[in-house]
Amino acid sequence: MTLLRTNNLNSMNRISITCLLFLTTLFAISPLQAQSHKEKIDGVASVVGDYLILETDIDRALIELRSQNVDTKGITRCQLLGKLMEDKLYVSQAIQDSIKISDTDICDGVNRRIEFLVEQLGDIKKVVEFYHKDDEQSLRDELFEILRQNELSSRMKAKIVENIEVTPEEVKQFFNKIPKDELPTIGTELEIAQIVIEPKAPQSEVDKVISQLKEIKKDIVENGASFSTKAILYSADRATGGKELTFNRRSSFAKEFKDVAFSLQEGEISDPFKTDFGWHILQVVKIRGKEVSVRHILMVPQIPDASLEEAKKKINDIREKIINKEFTFAEAAKNFSDEKETKEDGGQLLNPEDYSTKFELTRMEPMLYSQVSSLKDDEVSFPIVDEDRTGRKMYKIYRVTNRIGEHTADFVKDYTRIRELALKEKQLEAIQKWIKEAIKKTFVSVKGEYRKCNFSNNWLKK
């Protein structure tokens, strides 16, 4: 295998890595469901373990890809069926391995999916009609099973590769195997520093949030209210509201959050506590050895306009003093920035994809790209107001600290990127090995014309 296979994503690689994430909306059914849909039995394309894959599942997979603007000209039904069979293989093994998922989390996912579909199509009746369901409940029931299977599949894949690592020697061997004329081109990369100024909430707003959190805790403890429901209704953290978060002491959660989580017993609810994101209460759901599972509610104090204006004035003053060379950008970040994670490194940003300091220009998040793409060396951006997923507002200024032009991959300069690709290659090899062994142990039946497919995996067990 070469880097070209991993890095240059052709149509099927894109399917397996990204686009088929949207297959959570497909209506693959189990044998029990098939009993209530006998009219579809004639359209069975394959069976993997206890799961059927129908012709209509392949049809919908194709529709989903097209809806995501994927060029499907080179994608065959055989390739789509092979990917769907892989998904069912993961699900089948996840159930055998007793991988547990929270029904509450799946229900939350169903609600979000229904809300999205209603936004797209207009109302729930049109959504039900679009998916040829008898009523909303039958749609929800089937979506629940689809999302459950998707989560099982994801967790099984994560389990397969969770302990895979690459050594520096393996990275070197991986790089040396790439033919010189196949070395990838690395686009222009930037190293970026930022200074963040957060407007301060008045104590009255802080007290209001603390009081609300105490009332929510009281309602849960004294009246038996659901923590998960309260989180969905009130938490500012929309991405995880109501969901279980599982982590250990080494996980990249806020220190204050971890300290509180590991100080409680199962079922216990914390008093309100503060992190950089706002004020929280959390409930410990489960303790498993060195890991803990929690739910949390986050509330962010309201910021009045006067505080926003004060923060804007402060960051403008900092910018002017940097331009006038009263201090450097790095000195200003260390002395004035409100972002703890970056201030001690002079505001240096880390790329969340690989934790390096380099950001490839063409892969940069749009908001960041718009601020730094045209900056000249040593130029400082104008302040912008940014907002995180909790609604917390802050002012930022940026400076490009280093610009690396487009170049052919170099082992030393691009070690982090090459290591990432080597790891992905090793993970792919582990997954392929796992699939090969799992197929041998699992009942698989391929129907009709699909037996003529040239699958990448040995589904026909020849």
C-alpha cells in the first residue's frame, strides 16, 4: 500500500471515510421488521448475520450521496452493497461483544434528525410521506433502529483501532515506500497566533445562573425530574445536552470539569461550578474503573452590551500597541489574552486535526480562513467577534507567525502529517484484517445478480 491510496481520495474512499456517514438516514431493516414489510422481501440483496440489506437500501444510498453533491458516475451498486454489508458486519459483532449505547442518546439523535427533515421539507406530514411511512411514530421507530445500528457500527470500528499506534521507525518505513513521483503535494500552510478578549459578565448575571442551576438540581433530587430532559431544555451545550460523556483523567476536558466528575459517586449531582465555558452541574451516571460517564448542564451568564463594548475597546488598544511596537504579539498574548490554552505559547494555535501548529490554507475552517488568508507577514488582523457553540462571545485578533509555501512532502518538515497518514494506513490494514476474519465467522448470503460482483472483501466466501 502507498500513501497515494490513503491521501488521494477517489470516489470509493470518499464514500467509506465521509459521505456514507449520511447513511444513517437509510431504512435498512432487520428480519423482525421484514415480517411487517413482506412486500419488500423479493428485493433482498444480501444477508449479513441477522440483518437484511434490500435493493431499496442501495437505491437510497445512491440518493443520499447525490443529495450531498457526490459524483456517483463511477460508483456501482456492487460497491454500495459492499459498504452496506461492512456496516452490518460491524453491527453484528458489536452486539456479540455487548457494546452498550444509551437509548436516551439515540432518542435525542432521532429528535434532531426529525427537526432537520422538517426544516428541509416544511412539516412532519411531508417528511412521513417522503419516507413512505404510515405515521410519525413508525418513522421515529425506524429512525431509532437506524441510528442505533449506526452508533454500534461506529463504536465497533473505534474498538478495532483503539490500541493501534505507529512508531517513528514505522513512519519512516511508510514514507520510504512511497515512490518519489507519487509523493503528495502539501498546500500552503500557515502558523497562526491569536489574542482573545472575553467580555466579563456582571456578578448579578453570574448569581442568576448559579441560582437556576441550584433550582434544577433541587427539582431532580427532590421531585425525581430527569437530568437528561433538563439538559436538553436548559443546557447551553447543544452538542452534548442530555448525552453521556465518557472520559478519564487524561482526556482533554477542562481540569475543573474532571476534578468534579471524579469526586462524586454514581448517581450524585454536583453543586454549580465554573469552567472557562460557563457554569455547570453534572451527574455521574457510571464509574468504570478509571473512566467515568456523566451528563452535564451548562449555563452561560448573559453579557450586556456595555461589557461587549469594553472588551472591543480593550482589544483595539492591544492591537494599536502591537502595531506601534510597544510590545510584540507574543508578549501581548501572554499578558492580556483570556485564552489559557494558548497565551503561554504567545497565542500559538494548534490544529485540532493533528495537534500540530500548521494549518493548510485550503483545509482551513472558513471563518479563520477569511481572517488570515490575506494577512501579510507581521500584519495584525482587525478585531472580530466570535461565538462558540454555547453562545459565548469573545473578541479575537490574529497574526500569521509563519508561512510555508506549497511543496512536495518532506519527511522532516511534514513529519506530523506523514505520521497521521501512516497511522491511517495501519488502521485500515487492521480493519481489513478484522473484516476478513469476521466474514469467516458470520453468516453471509449474497443474492441474485450481486453474486457476480467483484467485491473488495470475500463476501462470497470463495
